[in-house]
Amino acid sequence: MENETQHTLTLCDRSSLTVTGINDVEAFNEQEIIASCDFGELNIKGEKLHIEELSIESKLLAVSGKISALIYNEKVTKSSLAKRLFGG
């Protein structure tokens, strides 16, 4: 992966998270934020999550709230997503 952006996570006291290398935020609510990066999908789970800053141009995501888990999943293509959703 030649054009990968550096990907870093900085978690402070489980209440403030800054992530670089973010390509997009696919979904979010107060319990979960799903973001994509060059290394796959990053699921941020917790309580009262709030996106403080999102800059797709600078590939930065800043989150506040009570962060309980950071989970990586492999990249999901549209065809494999359809298979997961519809059992194909």
C-alpha cells in the first residue's frame, strides 16, 4: 500500500480520542462510530460519543465521550457487504 497515510491513535483517559489517517466516517451514534482508514474499518464503541472534529481533507477524527473499545475489521468491499447482509 504505497499511498497510505500515517495512521495514529491517541487516547487520553478513555474520554478523548484523536485518530489520524481517517478516510471517512461511515456511521455514528452515541454508542458507536464506524470510520474507514487504509488499514480497514475502525469501530469506536462507548457511551455518549461525540465527534468533536472531522476533517476528511486532513484525515483527522477527534472524538469525546466514554470510550470502551477500539476494534479493527478488514476492509469490506461492496460485494462482500452484500454477502454479509443478504447471506450470499
